[in-house]
Amino acid sequence: MVEVGGGRKKIGGVLIEALVRPGERNLGLIGFGVNLFHATDDLPDTATSLHLAGGDGASLADVTWDLVTGVEAELAHLGDLAYAVESYRPLSIHHPGERIVCRFGETVIEGAFAGFDESGRLLLDSDGRRIPVAAGEVIEG
């Protein structure tokens, strides 16, 4: 997230895929992308790129190595759930009370963003219930 014109815009994203089979070791694959040289026409209104946000014109190689260094630093905290939740909670694009829509396969639920629980699950208040969202896609915000 970066501040742009008094608002926050998404500059990249994370995709996490999990493979869970009973009786076997659980595996997770984590990938991320950063909008680097994208123009306004290439992005939704809620997004920006490093270039559009006033990036210093660093090369793709420089940005890549900066990201690798950052990932290595975070891997030092691997398994420390409290660190992860507390470090990333303030970086959320969503604000308490904001209406969002989540999709879980074919199911769609709309509600108010209520933060994150101690496990890092997104909390959604919908129809008088607080729903912890561990997997799914936020499709509108």
C-alpha cells in the first residue's frame, strides 16, 4: 500500500496456495507481484505502480534484489504468527466498517471489515455474525 493523493492504493499483491492432505505434510506456495512500470491505463482505480507513485527509476534488477532482501529478513520470523499478524495488521488496504465482498468458490458474502483475528484471518461482520475468513478472495472493497 502506498499513499497517493490522500488515499491508499495497492502497489502489489500476494497469492498463497495451500496443499493439505490428511496424513501428509501440509505445503504452501507463496508468490507475490509488484506493479513496477505500469501506466494508469494498465491498472484498476484502486491500484498504482512504483513508477506512478514516484519511484526513483530503479532498474528491475535493483527492485528485485531489494525484494529478495526484504523476503529474507521476513523469513527470519518464520513460524512467529504473533509477529506476522501485528506487523501486517496496520498495512491492510481495508478500514474497520468498510463494506467488502468475499468470494469462496461459488459462495459470495458481503459485510463490514472488522479487522483480523490473532491467527491473521480477515474478520467480516455480516448479518449479525462475525465470520473469520481464512481463504477466499476479496472481490470488491
